[in-house]
Amino acid sequence: MAQDQFGGQDRANAAARMIVLGVQQGIGSLPPTSGQSFTFGYDPVSGEYKPTAHLGPTALRAVETIGQHNLSVRIATSYFELSSSIAPIPYSVNDASGTPYGVAKLGLDTQAKVGIVNIATSYGVTNRFELTLNVPVVVVDAQASQVFSTQTSELNKPPPMAPLSGVAVVNGNVTGAVQGLNQALQPGGKLSLRKNSFSDLGFGFNDGTHVGVGRISIGAKSVLPIELVELAFAPEFFFPSPSENQFAGAGTAAILPRVIVAYSAAEALKLRLDVGYDLDFETDELRRFVWDAGTSVPFERASFDVGLGGSKFNQGIKWTPSSAPFVNNAGQPGTIAALGNDRLGDNFIDFLGGFKFELSKGVVLAGAVSVPVNNEGFRAAAIGTLAIELYL
């Protein structure tokens, strides 16, 4: 029966949460959602804000606003795939007193295909201050399977009857039991690794394709008039996603204040930097120091930008529970406890690239890509975004 899996529902819940947080982290690495092609910048000579002659960036953030009483609408679609196969780690199986009497191995295989449509609007209250609103619609196809040690002789049992099996702990020697477990899992050994979806094993997991609304956000940007560099303060508030069960986003609120800096190194070369702290109100795995740095090459009807972006999270996603209670078929309670690393990496660095072209007056086509340059966390191999921006 499913209870022979010793805390399997807790692991299914951890896998679902891993996908939710992975999707949210992926959404957090998308390019700026606000339209920033046609902007107003500070002219230190006249002391006034004037329309900029060149298009703004795509993957990086612009200091400038879209200008007083101007309105932009941006419709963007993004796609990425999350996939992770985490090698099984040893777990101790303990009785009600916490004394280990066995060890077994458990791993995880997860996939999520994520499509996002972001609908955003920006309004220039003044030349120095603008407001933004973004509504993400998220489509996620999610799957999760458990990898576990079982008796080789029972590999052909149907999934709901597949027991978690391991090696007994003798005289409290857990280390020796783990060594024996590894030996038993060698080719031809009495134990083998098996993979089945949580749903097939009889545990609740909302696999399949789902549509939901992610975190709706409202933001503002305020430009500070100084001469040496361009500087702006841009806070953003994220409402809880109403579709967390559909993996569309985290069901918690967050606030992300940013400082954006730009420096014109040449007429057609601008250096850009933004830094901020994403303060999720409840989830430590989503709290992060976030930064983007790079350069944009703007022209009158086109612009290109390239750079690096990163997030240093307070802690990595927990992919499997550290411990979980169970009641076996004999009605005896116990716990299962992880003996290996149950968290993913927490430091993300990505390559950022973007372009945009003015198709006609007030209509801009933009594209961006984000590619990881380090191998940490539950991340996509690449994230692509294509957008149409309208300026009214």
C-alpha cells in the first residue's frame, strides 16, 4: 500500500512546492515588464526632462520614465522548461522513539513546462514619476516522480504496491547501514532503484496542465535629477497568486524596491545597473538580493543590450522533507529523516540579452533571452521572451 512508502505524501507535497517556487523564481528572472522604449531623460544643461532620441533597453532596466501623461501597453509571452533529476539520498527509518532501524534511498524527478503572458501598462504621472501594473497569466504542465530503493524481486509490482525497501540498522550503526545500502544497490544486488509518479504511487499531486494567474504587481519609478549619472528608485509590490495550486506563482505577497543607475559612456553606449532586495513576506526561499548589470547600445529605431543578472536567495529550495511522520501497515508510528542534502543551490547568475525594433510609430517589437551561467537551483536551460509594446 502507499503507506509502505513512509511519508510519501510529504515528499509529494515537497515536490509540488519545489515546482511552485521554481516557477516563481523563473518568473522573477524575466526581463522588465514595463514598456521603456520611448522615454524622457534629464538634460543637465537645460535642467529639464526631454524626450530621448534613442530606444530604451529590453533585458536591462531604464532609469528614464515614459513621460508625463504618456501611456504604454506591453504584451509579452515567455516560455521556459524546468527539469531536475535529483539523485537519491539516504533516509533513516526511525521508530516512535526516534531510534533508526533501517535506511533507504529516495530521489526526485520533476519537470515543468511554463508559458507566461504578461500584460502590463505604464502611465507617466510626471516626467519624473510613473506607475506600472502587470498581470501574468501562467500555463504550467507539471510532472513529478519519486525515485526509491526497493527489492529487486518486487520491481514488477504495480506502483501502488511498490514498497520502499532498504537495509536494516544493526546496533545503531547508521553509517554501516548506508554502506550496506549502497552495496545492495549495485548491479545484480538485492535492491534496485525504481521511478514512479507520485500519482501512480497513490499520493496526491496535481500533475497535468493548468492555467492560472500569477502574482499581479503594481510599481512606481521616481527619477532623481543629478548630473553625473542617471538615478531612479523603483519599488514594486506583488500580490499573492490566487493560483498557487495550479503552479502559477507563490501564494504570498512580496515587495521589491530597486535602485537603477545608468551612465552614458558614449552617444551610443550606456552602462546600466540595478540592485534591489525581494522581500517575500513569508517564504525564505524567495527572499533574495537581486542585481542586473550590463550595457545597451541604443539607436533611433533599434537598441541592443547585453549583461549579467543574478539572485542570491536566503536559502535554496527544499526538494524533499528533512523528516516526515508515517504509520506503517501494522499501525506503528515512526519518522523518516534525511541523511543527505535536502536543499538546492541559492546563488543564480544569468546571461542577459535583448533587442528591440520600432515597427511603426508607437509600435515596438522586443525580444530577450536569459541563460544560466552557473549550475545551481531548479532553473531552465534558457528563458525566451517576445513582446509588443504600444505607446499612446
